[in-house]
Amino acid sequence: MRIAVVAPSCRLSEVAAAKVEAIVMARGDADLAIHSQCFLSDGHFAGSNAQRLAALRDVMADATVNAVWFARGGYGSNRIAEAALADLPDAAREKTYLGYSDAGFLLAGFHKAGLCVAHGPMVQDVIRAEGEAAVGRSLDWLVRRDEASLEPDLAGPAMAFNLTVLSSLLGTPLEPDFNGAELLVEDVAEHLYRIDRSMFHLARSASVARVRAIRLGRISDVPDNDPVWNGDAEAIVRDWCNRAGIRFGGSADIGHDACNRVVPFPLAAS
């Protein structure tokens, strides 16, 4: 299997790249092709919009590539997502696309276009504590669809997103069809009032109202509220689910950490 790595958001560190290349070489079951664009820098981004888009389109059109693994999150994939979906080459439809966090913009749009996508750990995650296990989980799923890599309580169609990213893409051309899917959400470094605001947007969305349930992944590194916020993230999600008549399905094993699990999206007609 040939796995291409591109950075549609922020720059990939050389340290992370070298670590993952060594892991893949030791495994011997895949060929990793890290695009040179991953190491570009244009302020916040891994190269200009045009450079990031060109790299993504390059690997999408490459018939020798079986999977596209997003290098890392941060911010920026939304700036090129719609252009990446224009006039899709046939080869783009034969691949799997894997990532999470800011890559959720691409996962949403690509799923809507009928491509095979999944939420899961990215290359940069290797530098987290126990990060080798995280990237190994993604590789196990990409190479041999190892069910041990999956979020353990999946029972039917599911999608997983960073909550802030999901709230931002609702109502845009990237918004996918949530009908009948279980929706898993997670977030990092957001005040609880921002979690509440994002859940307000989700709960009042007519498209999200068609989900089978909402499950809550880890909301980590939450800054202190001033004044103090009463309750926690689960209370917020439960409250907005109750208001909207959406079933709260409990916890989910996803988040911005090395324990993050793979969640394949259901196949959708383009």
C-alpha cells in the first residue's frame, strides 16, 4: 500500500516525519510518501493556499496512491476544501482519506462527494506521549482495516468531528448528510462557554437533527472560565441534546490525544 502525506493546514515537523517514516519502514507493510509541501511555511500555514491545494490535488490524482493521510491539524484546510473537490479526477475516488481536527473540513466535504474518509490520528500525533501507538492505530486501519483501531462502541453509521470545526462548517457547501448517523464530537483548548455556543449551533441545525445520536469524546485542556462556568462539558451536551430532542449516546473514545480512535464515515453516494 502506498500512503501519501500532505499538510492542508499547518506545517509538519521534520521530527514527526522522521519518526513516522521509521515506524513505517520497520513495519514493512506500506510505502510512505511525504509530500515536500508538508515542510513549507507561509506564516501560520504549510505553504500558501495555492501550494497546499496543489499538493492535495497532486496526491488525489496520483493513481499509485492508495490512501491520503493528513499530516496534522491546526487551521487552514477550509480555505482550500471546496477547490479540492472541483472536477475530481477518477483516481481520487479510489483512495481513503484519514485525519481529524481541522481536517474535518475535508472529511465533511470529501464524504459529501462520495469519497472514503475516516477520522483518526495523524502523522504529527507521533510526538505526543505514547504517540507511536496512535499512528500505529491509523496505519493498522489504513493497511489492513484492523477493527481493533476503531472506536469500540460503534454500532452502525457514524461520523466524528472536532466540535468547533463542525459548528463552523454547518450551512456551508461542505456540510455532509448526517441522516441516521451517530455523531461523535470532541474538542480541545476551548472555554466551556464556547462549547455551549457550538452545541447551540449544532442542536438548532436541521441537518444535525437527523442524527441517530450524539456522543461526546474528550473535551481537553479547557481554560478556566471567568466567571466560573457551572457544570461540565457533558452537562452542556446533554442539555442541548435534550432541548433538540436528540438522543445523547454517552461517551466516545476520541479526542486530541494519543488514545484517539478511528471512526470510518459511512459510504455516501456522490
